[in-house]
Amino acid sequence: MSPTFASLHVPNYRRYFTGMAVSNTGSWMQRVAQDWLVLQLSGGSAVTLGVTTALQFAPIVLLSSVGGMVADRYDKRKLLFITNAALGALALVLGVLVLSDVAAVWHVYVLAAALGVVAALDTPARQAFVVEMVGREDLPNAVGLNSASFNGGRILGPAIAGLLIEAFGGDTGWVFLINAVTYLAPVIALHRMRVEDLQRSELAPRGRGQLREGIRYVRGRPDLVAVLWVVFALGTFGLNFQITNALMATQEFGKGAGEFGLLGSAIAVGSLAGALLGARREQVRVRLVILGGIAFGLLEIVVGLMPTYGWYALSLPAVGVAALLTTTAANSVMQLSVAPAMRGRVMALYITVLFGGTPVGAPVVGWLAEEYGPRLSLVLGGAITAASALLAGVLLARRANITVRATVFPRPRLSLEYAVSEPVP
């Protein structure tokens, strides 16, 4: 089997991957349909759309730490049964409301918040469950394939949703119902797993202060702090293309909605390629996260300087590749280098850091783009991300007594000299 798909040789993971591929496509279909429904119900209000998005993602930031604690305490497979069934039920309710012609904005608000709460419980368990299926050796590959599945759904889902909404005369109800059905795929996959083949993690006992224990654990690990620092900078200042792409398309290049949509697809294609490249790596270290963050930042600066729409669109896939290589490497490092009983809480902290900076960074990036133009927001976002990753690397190198020497002649190269009592991450 190709090294890109190595973890698919594990029957349990193969079932899981297939089920999640179906579910991811349905989830992206629902995102498009939900946005379209909100615009229909609110008369095109961007504020209402923003509130809906905030209600859906705020619980993920606020409650992921609780979800991580739950994932460490209980059987992750059983938790995923419950969360996938709940997500399907919420999609079913929204679909019925729309098809019954009684849906109102407040219905969407409530269901979006409920989705966020369930996702806060689902995501840490889902992340920590992967290693129980494939083991430590195949984990980097499985993380890459999970990202590939997510971004494959990101490419297919919106297109399918758009075609269905148009086919049903603008009615989004059937899209929600189809998404509800797609959640049967992971539920069936979880049911068909050979439980005896799972490499179960030791469950954490009940006790007080478990959330604080997870934070203390990470604070005592400089390598994990460095990874979280890079991920925070990337998520807060770098990955704001939903704002900058819209402004670059309309303000800088004078394009319409169609051309704006193509920019999103360009990033998604790059993200898919990055996920597949990440899946080929057998070993992942902290240095890959740092180098990936630097590369992403420099590429974002280049993207911000592109002179025409065509060049801008052609440069976006490279940014998508760098972003996914960095985040998949970070995900693998966080899972592989922690005690099994802490994995759920550590991954919850990772998720909180990755998504938690968006409410801070997005308004700042939007203000910069509005006041000084979207090019400056891209250049500054890239510069902050690259500088943050470089700082993390320098601090780790000093802690490990690593000396970096650069030579130009007879050929350019970097050499590392270090004296450490522990392996260099």
C-alpha cells in the first residue's frame, strides 16, 4: 500500500475513515445551507450571519477543555456514538423546521449553539481516538488522512449543497435532512469496529482539578508550549482568508461572487494536497511545526504582494499546503508526546488554542484591511506568523543548547551543534 494511505491497512481505521468522509461532506453541505437559510430568514443581514457563526463556534472554544476531560474519563468510542447521533438529530430537527415552513432565525441560533456544544464534546474525543485505532506508528499518517477527508468534504460539500439548493428552488431543508442521514455512516462504522483490536488508553480516574492538571502538564513541556504558540499565531493572524479573500476579490481586483468562491476552492485544493503530503511522513517532530509556521508566514506575505487576480489565485494553494502541513504536524506531536491518560485534555487545549484566537484576530485583520487595505493585513498576518514560529524555534534551541551555524561557501548550508540531556524534539 502507498505510504500516503498506510493507516488504511488497519480495518477499524478504514471503516472509520470511510464513515467520516461521508459525514464531512454532509457537514460542509450544512454549513453552506445554514448560511443561505440565515440570509433568507434575515433579509440578507450580515450581522445575523455573524451571530450564527459566533454561536456555533464559541462553545468549541469555551467547552473543549471540558470535552477533553470527558474524553480522558470515558470510553471514546461510546462518546463518539453519542455525539454523532446528536449531531444527526440536530440536523434532522432543522430540516423538519425548514420543510414545515416554520423556521425562524431564533431556531437557527438555538440549533447552532447546540451544534457547538456537541462539537466541543466530539472533537477532543475524535482526535484522541485515532491513536487507539492505528497505534503510535501510524498516527501521523492517520492525522494526515483525517485532514484530507475534511478538506475533501470542503471541496465537495459546498458544491453539492449549492446544486441541491438550486434544484429545490432555494429550499435548504432537504440539505439538512441529507446531512442528518450522513451521520449514520460514522455511527455504523463505530458499531462495526472490532473492539478487541483497539489499543485503549488508560482512563483517567474521577477527581478534582483535572482541567488544571492538564494545563500544568503542558506548561511543564516547553516543546508542547512551542507547538501551541505556533498554532495560536497561525490561527489568530494567519488563517483569516475568509475575510481577506473577499476583500482582495472585490476591492483589489474588482471581481464578483463567482471569482471569490474560486479563491476558497484554491485554498481547499492546497489544503487537501498538504494533508496528503503530511500523511506520507512517518516521523513528525517539533521542528517541522516551526519550519512549517515560518514557511506559511513567508508564503502569505508573497500572496499579499501578488499583482493580479490570476497570480493571487494561483499562489493560494501553496499557502493551503503549508497551513495543513503545519497543523497536521502539530496535531501529531501533541498526541504522540503526551501521556495517554492526558491525551484528551491536551488535545482539547490544542483545539482551544487553534480556534480560540480567531475571535481576536479576525476583527483585527478586518480592521486593518478596512483601514489600510487587504494587502497590508495579509503581509502583517504572514509576518507575525513567521516571526512567532521563528521565536519559538530560537527559544527551544537555546533551551537545548543548540547552536545554528550558517555557511555560504563552498555551498550554502545550515548545521546544528547541540549538547542536550534529552533528545532534540
